[in-house]
Amino acid sequence: MNPLIAKMRALGLRLLCAPRNDGEFQAELESHLAMHTEDGVRAGLSPEEARRQALIRLGGMEQTRQAYRERRTLPWSEALLQDVRFGVRMMARNRGFTVAAIATLAIGIGATATAFTWVDAVLLQPLSGVSEPNRLVTLETVTSNGDWVPNSYLDFIDFRDRLTLFDGIAVSHVSAFSVGKEDHAERVWGELVSGNFFSVLGVKAEQGRTFLPSESGDVPGAYPVAVISDRYWRSHYGADPSVVGKTIRINQHELTIVGVAAPEFHGSIPVTSFDVWVPYMEQTVLNGVKEWMLRDRHDRNMLGIARLRPGVTFEQARLELKTLADRMAIANANVSEGMSATLMPLWKSPHGPQGLLVGPLRVLMGVCVLVLLIVCANVANLLLARATVREKEFSARLALGAGRGRIARQVLTESLLLTGCGAVLGFAMTPWMSHALRLLMPPGPMSSLVSMDTRPNLVVLGFTAGLCVAAALIAGLVPALQVSRLNLSARLNAGGRSGTAGRTRNRLRSTLVASEVALALVALVGAGLFARGFQQTLRLNPGFDPDHVLLNQFYLSTNGYNLAQRKEFCRRLEERMLAAPGVTDVAYSDGVPLGFEPSWWEELKIEGYAPRPNENMNIFRNVVSPGYLPLMHIPLVEGRNFTTQDNEHAPAVMIVNEAFVRRFFAGRNPVGKKIHGWGGWFRVVGVAKDSKYHYLGESTPAYFYVPFRQVFREDMNLAFYVRTKGDPDSALSMLRTQARAIDPNVTVFDAAPLKEFIGASLYPQKIAASLMTVLGSIAVLLAAVGLYSVMAYSVAQRTQEIGVRMALGAQPAHVLRMVVRQGLVLTVAGLVAGGALAIALGRTVASVSFTNSGMGANARLLGNGANDPLIYVAAALFLCAVAAIASYLPARRAASVDPMQALRTE
Amino acid sequence: MGGKTDVWQGTLALMVLKTLQVIGPQHGYGLARRIEQTSGDLLELNYGTLYPALLKLEQEGYIRSRWGFSDNNRKAKFYELTKAGERQVRKAAAEWEQTTEILSRFLAPNAEA
């Protein structure tokens, strides 16, 4: 037997052994002694003497039994069991203390674990169901001014075929599909992916297969196949294995289901679940996208995911990619001048919900740790107070010979018991809290997609256990040290009358309270800053009027409409809606301002403007119907609006915003100037007032509008707006009826008031502000409780002293002032420390931008209020007030002390 | 006289195993006496320390125990080697021999000469 295994075996036996079973050994010893005595008698000793000799040689019965016992079980595990039993008894006896400690710990640990669950899902393991995720990276194109944008299909082909340090590069494009027969079609979200998508991600099929290499080619429309998700398979096919080989009707085209993806796999965008994957080359068939668009390097709409070759470092791969991309930028200078490409970890990808979540999550995690620290300080305080009460018990145990280490361990075991209970409760709460966090997700078409595995996993479990131990150490260490330093003789001599032992402990508790106040100030200032930033942003004028507007997005391509049919549908629906009662304006466009979905741009050449080298001439745009600007109440400052005459046959026209005029025309009237985009020349006919396009907090970018009928293409979205006199929801049924009257197969999905829809742009700030407010309140409450307990305790300790003072003529008001002053001194000390910390943290957080995508890169979580002194002062004053109340209550008790009573105590 | 030696740390286990290998199943008292005899009464064994050592070996799976009757028909707990114990005796004995041999080279007079 391997010695190590033998040792393990012994250890296991010792652990499992029942603590008490001495009978058998007693019998063995007796038999030993009997034999020894017999031998002694045989040698001529008297039986008594023989037995005495035998006992001497044995080295004493009790010692032998003790040595045997220690060997049979693990002494420390026995001691631990004792500690735990004793701890549970103590906890049961002090119910109030126990409940308070466990509840606060549960909140602290639960909140932190929840935050971590999200951090884990979004940042640490962004994609589930893929193999070796640590070798997967996001591949982004970089514009000449450093923004990250998706890739074009041609760029992808170059990357795929020429890079050597990668095991594969895949691309995907999010798409809404309409699945089923025309009359009962259902919208399903999926991804149009390169044929190698599954093999690059390392995703296996649960049924059937994924895409074959022969389906990874670049021939448009040649691969009519689809892979469906496990979720979709279960919900729509009852998990029937014969689904493989069946056809699925997507956008009125028949595709063959070749497989079902593994159940853990939800797609290539974190915290988002897709149900269908179709080769990208089917785009021409399914969405009517023209083949030339697939061959257009301008068409950058593909998210790239690459798998590094084993052993290749991120930096090597990035360098190879950059070198190639830089060469490509020169080779394709007409479309890609100054562009490059880069790699980043999956979680950094600016696309999809996690792009918005990263900033708030970091803040959330930080605040949760803050709250947990305050909780720990509180529990440490409670334990210290308890330790004082139990000083007699500890002294007695020390006097009876217990080691200091043993007593310190007892205190630590108790704090571990407390945090353990708190952790179990908190852990049980995480799924609920995770769910609550999901409710804060913005409304809109993407919200149904957001899914997170909120089932706690091993990583989260491990993290929670770690938190529990850390909290126990933080909360228990100080009291344990204090106990182990307990001075027996001083304690006995002092007899509980003097304050020498109490004073150091008081100082300790005061430090704890001051640090609690400091942490609470940080939390409060944080809450204030975020709330104020949010408010400031809310007050920002978006530059258009979202009230009374109903927004609906149509997916006409999913109905098999061609371009002309889509335009015709819009024209007819507009006509019909305008005739409906209560409707004042109707419009449609490609992009929705302040929406959750990406905005698109076009590279422009502007007559009379010489771009600086590397200047990014990709300008954001919207493709709008003539009714759009009037409906949005965006006024024109120069020129004219689009009209129905600006159609396919008329000369191309364009309206630019004021920022555009400032940037490219130096503020001079641009009407009549010529601008090149989409392969042709546009004439500027008007200037629209600036408004907000991507984020309320953005600094206004140059922006332009082009007529829907002139520019609308197969791959664009279609948003339909109806402005009503009253409640926009009232227009919904009308919209449904009218849409069905034109074509019964068109379904109205996701209609929502524009006002609600644009809330998406506020999402990161909203979540930060509301979470901070909740957690800030918890922090203040906890700090108040801590302050109160310390003040109450110190007053109780000083009852006698106060009695003496009052007997000597001190007025109750005087005593009151003295106690409150003491509390306020502590508070102010904490505030000073906390203020410094808050300022430092505020500066750091203020520099965090919550999005890193090409649009709205200037939007910040905090706005510009990070240094608002008012918030700091208000938070400090508020905490002072709380502290005054927390110390006034015990002070009043102290002032009402009857001197005689006080002197008689003890 | 001072001629008796305490049992060195860690050697008791080997002595027990080896003795059991030589004389077969034996109870604790018998083992103790036998070890003293084997040492030519040079070892002074504290009998009380033998039992934890036996327990340890049993926990490690090198020996097993059962109740039986001694020569004088007295009820006693007998210990015997297991297969793992046999292997362990060989292994530990070889190691011990090597150790003593190395040490003796240092201690031998004129080792350098």
C-alpha cells in the first residue's frame, strides 16, 4: 500500500470515528495488566506489588487512555465539534443578537454573491457551452479614430484565409426570423453565421450535426440548412429526435434542420439566447439582401469571434491580425483607409447587452463589497460587545487552564458559524435577487432575448464560501485577538469596576464605528452622485419629442417582401394611419433614436472639405420618411424638409444636423452643397436642429438624414412611428387592424411607446442609480445600528461615572451633551476618512464610460457631477444627523440616571 | 547503570511490524515483552505508548486485530500483519538498513583513511 494512501486511510478513520467508545480499549488494557500482574506473581511478587509494577510500566492508566483517545480520533476535530456545539448554544441563547447578525450578513453576502453571479455570467464566462473559452476572443474592426465596429464579410474572408495563428475565425449577424406559415408566423431571434461558426466555437450537436465544412463556402443561397437551439427543440418539437432532416419554414423559405445545438449553448453574444442558426450566405434568400452587398466592404455588420491556436499568446495573435488589417486598409484604400482590426477578450465586446452591463456591474460589485465590509464591521462590533459581556466566562476558562488560542478559536468558530448561516441564507437569495436585477433590463425587442443562467453554479458557490470565510475572519479576528490578549490578573484585580480593560476595547470599537461611518459615507456619496447623474441626464433635452408616439418595428423581410413591396407597404400603411382618428403624424425610418440597437453610418466625401489624414469620415445617419422630422418635432433651421417628390427618380437629397454644419462647413449655410455616399452624390436641402441620437449624455455628433425612398435597402430595419393626440397605446389596435388590412400575414411585434423604448439609452445609468440608492440606504442603516450599539454600550459602561458626575452637580443637559459629543466626534473622524476615500473613488468612477462602442463613446455613467461638493456635504450632514440620533437615544437614558441608583449598581 | 535506552521516535512501528512478522499473531503485552527480549533487554519500553502505536498501524491498514485467548486462556486482543503490512515491513526494513549503513560510514573510525 502506498504510504500516502495508508496515511489518508488513517485520517479518514480518525475523522469518522465516534468520539466515545472507550469500552473496548479498557478491556484490552485490563487484559494487558492482568497478564503483566500474572507474570509478576509468577516471578515472586505479591499480587498488589505485581499490579503496581505493571501500572508503572504502563505509564499510568489515564495517560495511556488519553494517548489512545488522541490517536483514535482527531483531537482538533473533536474540539471543533465542541466549539460548534457551544457556539450554537450561545447563538440560541442570544436570539436577538443572532438574528441581527445573520440577517445583516445574509444581506451583505447575498448581495455580493448576486453581483458576482452576474459578473461571472457576463465577464468571466461570457459564453456557455463552448469548448476552451479561454482561447476565444472577439475580433473587431477599428476605425481610423479608434472606435470599434463590426466586420464586413469580405474582411472576414481575408482574415479567415490569411491568418495563421488562429484555429479559426467565425462571424455572426443577429437577425430576427419569422418562422412558420404566413398566417401564423412566429418571430424567432437567431444568428446568421459563417459555416465554420460551430467548429470555431467548439459546440457539439445534441441531435444530428452542426454545419459541415462543405456548408462553409461563400456561395450565396447555396446552404439551405439550419441548426436550432435545445430550448426551441423542446418547446416546439417536444424534444423529438426525428426533427433532424425535417424542414423549417424561415422567412417563407424552406430550410432543413440538420441538428440541435448542445443545451448549454445559447449563441455567441453573452447573456443572450438565440434559437436558430443559419449560414450567412442564406441572407440573400431569407432577407432578400442583394449579392453585391455581401461583397461590399462597407457593409460592416458581422461580429467576429476567433479561436487562438494553442500556445499562441493574445499579443502575438493581435499583432498578426493588425499587420494583416493594416495591409488590407492600404489594399482597399477606397473603402478601408485608415482602418485596422484588433482582438479583445469576449467580455469587452461592445455589442449586445453585456456592452451596457460591464460598467454598472463593476460599480455594483464595488458597492456590494462596501456593504459587506460595513456588515463585517457591524458583526465585529456585536462580537466585541458580546466578548465584553462574556469576559467573566472567558476569564474563568483561562483561569481553569484553557489556552488563549483555544478561546480565540472559539470566538472565530462562532463568527464562522454566524457568517456560515448568513452565507447559506444569502446564497439561497441569489436566484431571486438575480431575477430582480433582470427586471431592470431595458424594454424593447432585445429584452426577450436576455437570458441568464441564474442557477447558482460551482464558481458562485465557491465565491460565496470564500466570502463567508473572509467575512468571518474580518468580523471575528479583532474580537478573537482581543480575547486572546485578555489579561487575567488585571481582570481579576480590576474586578470589573475600573475601565482599564474597557478603554482599549472602547477604542477598538470606536475605530470600528468610525470606519463604518467612513464606508457609509462612501456608499451614500456614491448613491448621491449616481442619482444626480441620472437626474441630470433625465433633464437633458433629447432634442425631439417622444411623448404620444407609438413605435413599432416591422420585419417585412421575414414575410418575403422585396424592396419595392416594403416601400409600398409603408406608403399604404402611412396613408391609412393618417386617416385614422386621433392620429396627427405618421413616419417611418431605419434607425430609432436613443434605441438599444446599433446605429449605422456611411462614409462620406464632402464637396469643398478636405479631410485630415486619418479623419473618420464614417458619419452616423438615419434613413427617414418625409414625415419623420415633423413627427419628432425636430425643427429645420435652414432649407426644406423631404417631400414625397424626393423619390427614386428624383435627384438624391440630404438633410444634415447643426453639428455636421459646424464640423464640415464651418457653420456656413450648406444648402445646395454636394455630398457623396452610397456610391452617388447627394445635394443638401436642409439643416435640422441637433438632437440626441445614441445616448442622452453624448456630445452631439455630426449626423444626417436621407430619404427613405431613395436610400432604403434590403438589409435595413423598419421602424414605424404614429403620433397620437392622446395615449399612444390607443393607436396600437388601429395599427394592427390597418397592417392586417394591407396584408393579413404581417404581424405587429413589440409595439411600445417611444418614450419607454428610448429608456434603453438610460439603462446603464438607471441601474447604477437605483442600485446605489438601495445599497446606500442599507449602508447608512447598518452604520446607524453600529453607532447606536457602540454609544449604548459605552453609556451602559459609564453608568457609574455618570452617576458620580450627577451626584457632584452635573446637569442632565450637560451629560446629554457630553454623550452626544462623544458620538459626534467618532462620526466626524469617520467622515473625514470617508470623505477622502469618496473623493478618490468618485474621480475614478467618473472616468468610467459605460459603453465602448463606436457610438456615443463620450457618454459617462456619472455625468459631470462627480465633483459636486453639495452631494458630499449633504451626505456628511445626513450621516451627522443619523449619528446624533443614534447617540441621543442612549444619552437620554444616561441623563435620566438616578445618581443613587447608579452608585449602587455593582 | 543507565544501560537501558528509550525507543527512538518512529522505530517502534518497525519493531512491532517486524516482530509480528517473525512470531505471527500476538497480543499487546506479548508484543511488548518480545520487543524487550529481542533488544536483549537494552530497550525500556513504556508499555502505554505501544497501544497508540498499534492503533496507528491498524488505522493505516498494516495490521488487523481480533479478540482471542492467550496461552493462559485469558481473553486478549491479538494483532497480525496484513498483506500491506508485509510489504511495509520489507520496505521500511530496507530503508532503515540503508540509513544505518550510511550513518555507520560517518561514524566508523578512520572513515577518511
